[in-house]
Amino acid sequence: MVDLNGIIENFLANPTTQAFMRTVALYMTGLYLATVFWAARDAASRIFDRRLVVLLTLLAAVPFIGMALYILIRPSRTLAETREAELASHALDAELARTPRCPSCDAPAELDWRYCAHCSAVLTHSCPSCSKTVRSGWTACPFCATELGVRGWRLEPELTTVPRTA
Ligand SMILES: [Zn+2]
Ligand SMILES: [Zn+2]
């Protein structure tokens, strides 16, 4: 008859076994503390509200399931990334605001285009006096001060459109 209990007791009482189990326990504890610490740092980088950071860290500290739940519900962007995205969006808005637009269809138009690429509205002419490019809607040539409006070139709000060539 094999004394199974005796074997297990001997095994557990063995100093090598105990040392091994202590090492494993220490390792697991260290790993656990490290993940909780990581969650706290990660939450702080993603959430402005400190109370929420503490709450989520406590959630992440729940063994096994906590970390998975934390990863699921944490904000996808860090605060720095959110700020960066906001800045990029503002920069894009500013860029769009600076881009000249066709007064007829509001499509982006380059300053030196003669016609709108989208609706064929006349965008620029040559000044009859100095031949420099002047934009539709200008009342005077900014280069030689010739009045443009008197020549019937004030095209806004009705813009002259040239027929599209098929
Ligand atoms: Zn247009
Ligand atoms: Zn001029």
C-alpha cells in the first residue's frame, strides 16, 4: 500500500520544494504588483480625473479578471494623443480657412486660377491697365489702383460662368 499522503507531506516538507514554491510566490506577487503599477501609470496617462484613475487602478488590481476589464474599458487615446489630435484638427481647420475658395461653389481654388476647376466660374482677370492678375469681385486693381468695378467686373454675387468644354 502506497502512502500517498506521506509522499505529499515529504515533498512539501522538502526544503528545496519550499524554496521553489517561495520563489514562485514571490515571482507571482512581483508580477501582480508590476501590472497594477503599470495600470495606474497607464490610467493616469489616459484620464484627467484622478478619482477615476484610482477607481480604474483598483479595478485592474482585482486578480485575473481585473486587468482584462481595465484594458477593455480604458480610453483608447492617451491625454497626449487626444491633445495632439485636437491640435492637428485645429491646424487643418486653420489651413482650410486660409485656402482660397471659389466664391460661386466654395470649392478650394488656387489664387492664380483663371477659372474654378469645379464650376467654371471666372476667378481672375487681367487688369486692363497693368495686365496683372486681379480676382473676380475686386473693385480696384491692387497693383495700379485702376477701378475695376466701373468696367462691370464686379461679378459677385452673380458670377460669369464660361461654358464647360465637353
Ligand atoms: Zn466654383
Ligand atoms: Zn492694374
